[in-house]
Amino acid sequence: MKMTIGFVLMLGLLSARLYAGEQYSLEKAREQVANNNIKVSIAYEQYVQVKNEEQAKTLQLLPTLSVDMLVLNYQYTILRSIIPEPSRFFEVSAQKDLAEAAKVNRTIVKKNLLEDLEETFYLHQFHKEMIESFKKEADITGQIAARSQEAYDLGAISFSDYYRAQRNVITAKTQSVNGNELLKSEEYGLKLILQVKDNTDTLDIDSLKFYNGTLDYPETAQEAVTIAVNNSKEVEQFGHLIDAANKQKKGVALSWISWGGVGFDYFSRVSIAKLEVNKLELNKKKAVLEIKNQVAAQYVQIESHKEKMAYQSQLLAMAQAEYTLALASQTDLLNSFINTKRAELSLMTAQREDSKLKYELELKYIKLKRLLGTNMMTNIVPRA
């Protein structure tokens, strides 16, 4: 009997845990994305595929024996079967570079996903806070509207004042609905990144502290630009692709030294191979330029954003002082009540704007650390 009761209790606890949904910290979510996300898996499969093609081309260089060795001109046949055409050596070497490019691409995919994950975590938390604020605002506007209704029925206020109070209630409720939509959108985005079924319960997300601004960033934008370019996986990937294209170009150029001779398309293939190298080199230069511009712009934006935050802190302090004064001088009169509640609403608006700026700054730092080539799992910013 005791075993039966214990078993039932265990099932009940398990069911409750499953119903409540799995709890996610940012660290746990990072591990899940890095190890289980389907996009990372696809990038890895692409790497394996290219790696296998590299091995296949390497094996093609090994000597092959065939029935042709039985013909009279056996010296020619043996040479042809043992010594590959020169272009094939370059094809094999190029395939190795392509495999390295595919390997780097997997790292790029993982970094991008981890960046999206952390941004969505913060946005999810921000909109949860905003919804609570909007609910409180809807309650306050409802109180003002109720008192305004009484005053309007008694003829103490005009219709425009009564209408404005009722309209503010609808506006506050609309803000709450919009906030819920954003929260659901971010929750859906988290489920996609974490590979969680959408029909599961609401994700249980641990609260986050702001920490990205305290990481060890380069002091100057100039130093940061150099670090970003040197640690860019995108630039590194272009390097491997250019190496592969150069080797393929050499292979095409030497394809005239072959057992089959030169075809009429030889010069066209050489020209196409050269154009492919040029195109990749230009794309690499473009990537470097974009990284430099983005890092420099991010430093400027962060400084400007901090300045806005300082001004908003002053506005928040003024709104707090105004509300404190209104609360201390409040009487039973309608105008006094409405003035106090309006001061409270102004304070809430200032608090939301202050919180919004803090979250926006955190997102800017997340983008900056990604541009610098930071390891998104350990958050160690690379140095020069």
C-alpha cells in the first residue's frame, strides 16, 4: 500500500513537472543550441560531405590498374594509370580548402544562433516587464475613468474630459495586447532556436542580469576594428574559399598537360576560373570593410546611447519627485485624485523608457561582442 501511494505521488510530481515545462537558464540554452540545433547540424553535415569529397578525390590519385595494361603499348598505359594528370593534384588540394571553409561555416552558424538566442532572451524578459507595467497602467486609467464617470454624471466635468479618461483606458489595454503579441513572438522564436515543440507550455525562463557591458572590450574603436577583422570567421572563410579557387585556377591552367590534350573550351575555362578568384577576393574586401564600419559605428552608438540614458535618469528622477509631491498633497477632491494618478502614470512611462534604454544598450553590447569574434559560449573577448 505504501509503495502504491509513493508511486502515485511520484507520477503526480512527474506530471506536474512536465506540465510546468522545462526551465531554461541562458547557460543551459546555449549548450542546447550548440549541441542540438538543427541549423548547426546541417552545417556540420555540409562539412562532412565536403570532407568526404576531399577524401574521394585524394583516393583518385592512387594508382589504378585496368585491362588497358594488356595492350601492346604497355609503357604508355602504365604511365597513364600510375601518374595522374597535374590538374587533379590541384583539385584535391582545393577540396581540402573547401572542407576548411565548410568547417568555419559551422562555427559562423553557431555564433549567429547564439547571438540570436541571447538577444531573444533579453527581449523576452523586457516585454514581460512591460506587460506588467501596462497592466498596472490599465488599472490606474480604469480608476480615473470610474471617478470621471461619477463626476460627469453629476455634471462636474465636461464631456471632453470624460471622453479623454475613457480613451486612455482603451489605449492602456491596447498596449497590453501589443506587449503580449511581442512576448508570444519572442517565445516562439526561443522555441525555434531551442528546438522545442510549439504546443508545449510556456517556457520557464530564468531572469537575466545585465552583464555584457562589463566585458573586457578594447578601449578604442581603432583597436576594436583590428581585433574584429583578425578574428572574423567570415573573413577566414573567404580566405579558404580564395585558396581553393586559386588552386582550381592552377588546375585549369595546367589541364593542357593531360593525356587527353587541349579542348576548344580551354581558354574559356581559364577565364572563368580567374573571374571566380577575383569575385571571392572582392567579396572578402567587402566583408572586411563592412566589419570595420559596423564596429566603428557600434562604438559611436554605444557612447550616444549612454548619453541618452543619463538624460533619461534625470527625467525619471523628476517624475519620481513630481509623483511624491502629488501623493503628499492629495485630497479627496476629484482633481487632486486625477493629478496624483496622472503623476503616477508619468512616473511609470519614465520607468519604462529607462528600462527600454538599458535593454537596448545590452543588445548593442551583444552585437559588439559578436562583431569582435567573441566566443559566444564563454564570452571571452579576444585581444589584439
